[in-house]
Amino acid sequence: MSTPNTDDPAVYKTLLESTKAIPWKIDWKTMTFAYIGPQIEALLGWSQDSWVSAQDWAARMHPDDQARVVDFCVAQSRSGNDHEADYRALTKDGQYIWIRDVVHVVRDAAGEVKSLIGFMFDISERKKNEEQLLKLQKELEELSFKDGLTGVANRRMFDSVLSVEWATAQRHSSPLSLIMCDIDYFKQYNDHYGHLQGDECLKRVARLLASGAVRARDFLARFGGEEFVLILPNTDAESAQVVAHRCRELVLQEQIPHANSPGGRILSLSMGVGTMVPTHQDQAMAFVGQVDQRLYQAKLRGRDCVVNGG
């Protein structure tokens, strides 16, 4: 078997044109294509001879990518740096395909840029997979901060939001209020109606609490079990009490039956409320503990009530 003559330019041309990657060469001074592989027509639909200048390359690029990619490639080429760029290339039928251009800068004997040679790769499938992975990661991230049963935020998200709002309140010397809610006699509710009905009850209460805190930054989370917590940024004690009583009344008005409750025949809430303007000496979790103690006091007072604190 004879060995091909690799000094023959035709051999190189055959090798280049048999790959899926699209080879090309641009003369730097004239910014014209010295060569582009015939594979370009199969990929984008534009004929090989329609690629005359770098302007054709730029014009066949998604408008949102054009300035970024052209400016980057020109700057890198002028500096003599090999580089690569991802962008959406326009097909002849008006669609877009993701391309990765890998560029090598060729210099002459004097060190001046002489030409650019490179390869275009179709990375559409890779980009599609990347987008699906990013979407999946976002969904997983959302799930990791969401209570799987009620759909409101979970304890992990509560800790993150409290940290941010606490720092904001410290920085602006603004009041931050917290409301902790507990469904009264929820164990008895589960014992009487069953856990499936108990789950539906938790979902219902979560929706009612969410409707009671109406401002954009008001934040509701399931703190654990049958306990929920509301963060009310930039809210003074009086306003926090209004929100707490509104949430309690919304649950009472819903008239959710609770036949096994020692305190009555409908579902009710016990609530603890706290407000403070945190300083740098104060600790967020200590504040949570204070409000939790007020919730405990509400239970000691017979439940179905709100215990406030300044």
C-alpha cells in the first residue's frame, strides 16, 4: 500500500474538506476570504463563493452577537492572539445555528499580522444540551429552596433571605419584622382526618398566609412541620401586627373544620410577632428565637391569638 505524498497541497485540501469542521483563511490587509471550505454550504446554505469578505461573515451573524464577537475577534487579532468565539450564524433560510470559530493568527517575518486561519464548528447540539442543563440546574436550585409540599419557600431559603434583609435593615437603620405562625392542634388534626388531609390543610394555610402578606418584598416560608414564618422588611411593629391579625382572620374566615380541636371546631393559628431595628451588635437568629418565644407564649395563653413584641 503506497503512502500519500503529504507535500502535495491537494492532499491537504482533500483532508480539510473531508472533515465536519469548516476551514477558512482571511487575508488581514484586505479582510477578504482567501479560502473557505465547501462544507459551509451544507451547514449554512450560503454558497462557497458568496463568502467574499469579513463583512459577509459579520453580516451573517445574529444581531445580538455581532458587535460583541466582531469587536472581540478584531481586538484579539490585532494583538496577535489566537482566540475562539461562539455565536449564532444565519442560515440562508433564515434560521440560526450556533458556531464556534477557532482562530489562529499568522504573522509575517516582521511580526506583522498577515492572515487569519481557522475552523468553524457546528456546536448547536452542544449549546442545546448546555441550555437544557442550565434549565435543569435552575429547576433543581428552585426546588432546593422550595418546600416540596406547600410550594412556598423552605427553611434553607428563609435563612438566606433573612440574612440579606437583616443586613439591609442594619445598613439603612430600618425596622424588620418577623411573624411566626403555628397551626393549633395540628397533631390532633392529622389524627382525626389523616395525613393526606393534613397535607392539604398545610397547602391551604400556606396560600392564605401568602395572600395576607401583599408587598413585593414580604416573604413567606415553611419553617418546619406546621409552622410558618413571615419576614416583613421595612415594617414597624404596628404594621406587623396588622399583617399578623389579617393572616389570622383569613384562616378563621376560611372555616376549615377541625372537629378534634380542644379549642374549637375550626382551624386556628397561634402567632408570635417581633420588630426591631438591628444594629451590628444584634444577631438575626437571636431575634428569631425571641419571636419564637412569643409564639410559645401565644400557645400558653390558650392559642388562637397573637402575641406582639417591640
